[in-house]
Amino acid sequence: MTATTTLKLPDELKARIAAVAQQSGKSAHAFMVEALQLQTELAERRTAFVADALLAREEVARYGLVVDADEVFDYLKARAEGKPARKPDPSSI
């Protein structure tokens, strides 16, 4: 189901949207819907990222264990290259 929403846009922005939408072969409406979808997804991902970071911070505070970033990068690089790799061990802070 779709709902109708009215947006009051400054004339300059409306003209810019119309021009860019036309260049991309879309209607202004389709362009704006896509832009809103993308910005909503970005905001949702940012919110999830912050929540994950806060959880990780709590875990570090609770357990006092961290993994060296360079060791993680070396591990991931080796795995991406198909080489055998040992997971880095956490250490106390």
C-alpha cells in the first residue's frame, strides 16, 4: 500500500531534481522516492553500526578483552588470499 505525502520544496531544489531525474531517465517522483529509500537505509545502517559499537564497548568494559587490530587485518588478508591463518587471540587490557 502506498500513501500520499506532500513535500514543499524550494523552487531551486525542485528544478535541480527535475534536471537530474531527467538525465537519469527517471521521473522526478521516482528519483525522490529512490533518494528517500537510500537515505532511510543509510540512517538505519548508521543506527545499527552505532548500536553494535556500543555493545562492543560494553563487552570490552565487562570482560576487558581486546584483539590487536593489526593481527585482525593480517588474519583477514591471509584468509582473503586463501592462505591458512590462525585467529588472533584476545588479550587483556
